[in-house]
Amino acid sequence: IRGVDFAFVENGQELIDYLTTQDSSPDLIILDLNMPLVDGREALKVIRTDPKLKELRVACLTTSSNSDDRQFCLDHGAAFHTKPYRLGDLSVILHSLIGNS
């Protein structure tokens, strides 16, 4: 996506480390609930309880269609999207998230 800078991490612990060591915060975090080491649920809890991070915009993009996962994300102030099967559908989701920064 043109004009957008992305940073990628391999797991939830890297995400937490990245967020807590940067001088500036990202405009949006796209979070997978099923990350290794520290999963997305735990990472989201850390984000929402850290005074520096709690206002960050978070969108969960996951393979889960579980209503409990959806409710968890919504309860923690995060948007919830199920990962689509088609690249075009993913592009629509990403553009909608980035367009609302």
C-alpha cells in the first residue's frame, strides 16, 4: 500500500518489546490472536494496561471466527476481522483500516 510504512514482528513478545522501546507509536496495530510466545490476547491486555500504549488503535485480524474471540477484542477496544481467503478481500480490509487512521 503506497504511502504506508509497515513494521512486522514474529510474535507477541517482539510486539511488546517493539512498542515499549520506540520513541513514537504506530497509527495502527494489526494483531493476530494466534501469535507464538505471547499470543494476541495477552499482547492486547498489555497494550490496554500500559499508560503509554492504551490509546493505540488495534485491529485483530485472525483465522478465528469464534464469537468469544470477537467479544474479547471488542471488550478490549479492538476491531475484529476474520482473515479472508482471497488477497483482494484482505486488501479491502487493510484499506478500510488504514483509511480510518
